Amino acid sequence: MKVGDLVKCNWQPGSSHVEDDCAVPMKFIIKGEVGIIIGKREQRYIGSSYNVVLFPKFGYKHTLSDGALDLLN
């Protein structure tokens, strides 16, 4: 997958991010929603990259692995 690809999320994260050592719950249900890959993020300690996906319906972006996304285009 690459920047600009249209994708559909096939997994619902439980949290949006970590703040002050606590997981912050998701505000949106993104499973089943369509998004656009807008960037890549390297994980230094894991040795792999993740996709930064924009979900225009919510104006929200989330970092997800390839396995959580289905390529639409």
C-alpha cells in the first residue's frame, strides 16, 4: 500500500492514542469506513512501517498496519 491509496478499515482499535501513560478511547467507529493513506510511519523498534490513514467522514487520522486495511483501488 502507498500514499494516495483508497482503503477500507477492517478492524476497530480500542484506543486512539496514549496520553500520560493511559490509553484514550476511540471517539469514532472506523471499522468499515473508507479512508485515504496520507503517510507512512516507521516503527524503529519493531522494524516495520504503518499507514497514516485519513478518514474524511470524521476529519480524523489514525495509524494502522496493512493487516487492518483492505485496498479499494
